[in-house]
Amino acid sequence: MNNDFLLVMVIFLGAAIIAVPLAQRLGLGSVLGYLIAGIGIGPWGLGLISDVDAMLHFSEFGVVLLLFLIGLELNPKKLWQMRKPILGLGGSQVVITSIIIAAIAFGCNRLFPALGWRDAIVIGMGLALSSTAIALRVIDEQQLSGSETGQSGFAVLLFQDIAVIPMLALLPLLAGNAGGSWLDGVWMLSSIIIFLVAGHFLLRPLFRYVVMSGVRELFNVAALLLVVGIALIMQMIGLSMALGAFLAGVLLAESEYRHELEIAIEPFKGLLLGLFFISVGMAVNLGLLLQYPLQILATVIVLVMIKAGILYVLAHLFGVEMKARSQMAAILSQGGEFAFVLFTAANAGGLLQGDLTPLLLVVVSLSMMTTPLILQIQKRWYVHSFKTEDKQPPPANVIDRQPRVIITGFGRFGQVVGRLLFANKIRVTVLERDPSQIQFLRKFGYKVYYGDATQLDLLRSAGADNAEALIICTDDPSEVIEVVTLCQQHFPRLKLMARARSRVEAHQLLSYGVECFSRETFEGALDLGRQALISLGMHPYKANRAQAHFRKIDSQALRDLLPQHSEDVNLASRQKEARKELEDIFDREMRGEQQRYQGWD
């Protein structure tokens, strides 16, 4: 049964569909739903799937994809700005928690005579780590990403993920292989440096080459190849796959392909994270739980209380607001998925022998299940829900996904608009599909991203939910209308402004309710007409008045002729309709309306 891939997928997906909605209705959250589904189909439930290790290894890609997307949100400059919470709060948490848990574990050697001081250190390091997947999923579900809770929690998680590398390098030293540990450390550090240098010079040209092919789905293929390839390389050199994916995301955080990469990876991340939580639920050894019920439950409770208490105290010392530090302590109080990696590697190296490794894995798995329950209890404790924002606004330079204006299309027309906004210190996100144009603009300091504005996910990723205005500067009239329709349906509060190539496109925009638009040839031609009047002897003041009056009358005529305009205008009839409209204007003027143009001075 386990060799039938399709049947295994049906079991996984079916269990998720049954358990997750029930958990959501009970207010337990989706994570606990996935864990319950895993217990139900695992070896200690219905026994539908027995190869837990294989499923855990496959579903780890959910964590890998999650860290890649996190890296896309943090460029090196932002990481440097976050150095204090990462090194201070995160580093203190890992060191202090590891020491305290190691001391407690060593004090329990009467219960487990085989447990030595080396084993205690490994246990302390492993249990000091929290679950990145669960914590970030909860932060996202509770809409805490931009809050002080989310930012402090992310800083701790980031340091924990980085700390996995020296922890793994320390294992051979604890097992008695000091030389191997020293060589492994040098090898890992050298590999990271080579990876960063190669990624800096190769990743952007790779995606530029893919985009130039013009095959849209090839971009998704390249994105998956990047993440899977990095995971393979990291595994081959003995490093964390998730950390490698995170570093790749950081390298691409300021690239023009950032938003499109988010869209390509997001669906796979959600699916594989769900499979990861199910696999963790399958790994819960209920046999050991029945054999040592009090010891395991007591260990889980002590672990959660120690980690939550340490996090709360440290957050207080680092100036985190009271409610935020309480939320963060609850969200990070569980054991982490990297404990599976650390304990398994330690066992293979001769540490954590006997029942220690399976017992620890059960403790970590059960601690993951406590997080949604603790959050529910804490949520009822507070008068306000978790969705209430913290009183202290987060620093704007940590995660800025709230541009005031989004510009789609950055050609000659869009550049004028963008330069005016940039000059007035307006936060702008620019979306452009021409890779050569992007490369050229970035040389001059413009922050431009690759992407198709007709894609809903891209607009959301660029911040359309919170932006004040969207300025559509593309030169394709059908694309302009498509973006207008998409935004009116999904972002009704977004102020829409658009480029119109002619009166025909202006009529189309008016028919869709877009009042703010600019006819690209109208203003230039009108200004040239003003200059012609001046050169023919008219006073500049009168010429300016004439220009303003003509603009007013033409704008009124544009709206008066709107009922005659056909919304379905194809390219073949566009020129014919424009000519007919011009005839209508001339006919009105010849019937006497031209008198309105006299006496403008």
C-alpha cells in the first residue's frame, strides 16, 4: 500500500479535508487539524501509512519553501537592521534555554542511567529550538506579521535556524571525533561562502534568461528547480536545506523577480507544509506514550513552561511590549522540526542511545500540538483578540509591503509618473514585464519588479490590499481594461488611474467608472497648439487661457459622446470609430458651437 503513490496522496489529502475543517470550526486552528489527521492515519491510528520517515523527509520541502519565501522578504540591508533582535533576543534564547534544559536533563540521569553529560547537551540544544513552520503559520493566521509579536518571533526563529549549523558541527566533537568536527566546520563555512558568491552572480541572469524565453510556465519550473536544487546541494554538503533556501531568498530579495517568485512558490508551500504537519502527527509514538504516560506528559509540560518563561523574560529585557511578549512566548513554546534532524544525527553518531531518541521525538511532537491549545486559552484571557494590533507600531523599515502607489508598466509614460512620485517621497512599487527594461532601470536606482499585473496574486503580493492608488501605465488597451476589472472586483477601495492612448480608450475607461486618466497624446498636442498661438502673435496669457478653456470643453465633449461609444472595440474598428467621433465633434462645432471658443481672453 505504501508503494502506491496515488493511494498515499488520496489518504493524506482525504485526512486533511476531514480533520482541518473540523479543527477550524472548533477554534483549534489548522495546524492542530493537520496533526490530528496524521495521528489518525499513522501507525498508531488506523495504520493506513507506516513509512513515517519517508513522508517526513519528503514533506520537509514545505519548511524549505517557507524559509525561501521568508528570505524573499528580507534583503541583506533589512537583516543588518534586525541584527539586535536576531543576535540579542534570538541568541540569548538559544544559549540560555540550551543550558537550562541540559542541566535539567543531566539531573534526570537517575531515571535514565544511560544519559550522560554529552547527551544532556544534545537534548538542551535540540529542545531549545522552536517550530518555524508552526510559529510562522500561526503568525500568518493571526495576522501578526507586521506586529511587534511577529517581528520579535521571527528574529528568534531566524537565529534558531542559523544555529542549527554549529549544533550539527558540534555533534562529532561530543561523540569523540574532534578532528572531524573541526574539518566539518571549515567545510560548512566554506560551502556557505561559495554558495553566496555563486548565487549573487548567477541567480538573476538565470531568471532573466528564463523570462526572455516568453514561456510563462517556465518561470514556475525555474523557481521550483532553484529551491529543490538548493535543497539537494545543502543536503550533499551536510547543511540545513531550509537555511540554504533562506539564503537564496535573501539573495533574490531585491531582485526584480521577487513578487513573481512568491506567486510561483506559494501554492506548493501551503500544500507541503500541510503534509509536513500530517507527517509529524504520524510520528507520534502512542506506544511509548502508553508505556511512559506520566513521564512524557510531565516532560512536555515542563518544556513548554520553561521555553515560554525564558522567552517572556528575555522579551521584557529587550523592551518588547507586554502583550506582544506574551503572544510570542506562547507561539514559540513548542519543540521544533529541526530537533528531529539533530536527535536523529546524534543517534547515528553514537549519542542518545536506547529509548532516548524515540522518547524525545514523542515529546517534541506532543509539544507541537500544545501550541494551538495554549493560543486559544491565551486568546480568551485577553479582552482583545489576536487580530488587534499592538499599541506600539512596528518599525517601518523591517517589512515594508505597504506602498502608497503601485505603477504597472514603466516605459516612457510610466517613468514620468514615477519620477514625479519619487521626487515627492511617495512609496511606490513598480511592476514591469520587459526584462531588458527592468535591467536598464535598475542601473539608475529604480526599484522595479518583474511581473504581469493581470495576475491577481501578483497584485496582492505587491501590496494592492493596502495601497492607496494603482496607476496603470501599460500601452496595451486591453490589458489596461483587464487590470481595471480585476482591481474593481478584488480591491474596491483602490483608487484607479490609467493611461489612455486615445479618446476611444478614454471612453472605455469612463464606461468602467475610471475618472482619473490621461490621454498620452492630448496634453502634448495641446501644449504644442498653445505654443503655435504664441508664435502667431497671441499674448502668452491669452494662449494659456485658450489652452485651459479648450481642455475643459474637450473633456465635456468626451463625456457627452460617451453613450455613443461601443465598449467592445476591437483593433480593426478602433481607427474607424476614432474617425467617426472626430466627425461628430466637427459637426457640432460647425452647427454653431464654435462660438463658445471665441472671447477666451
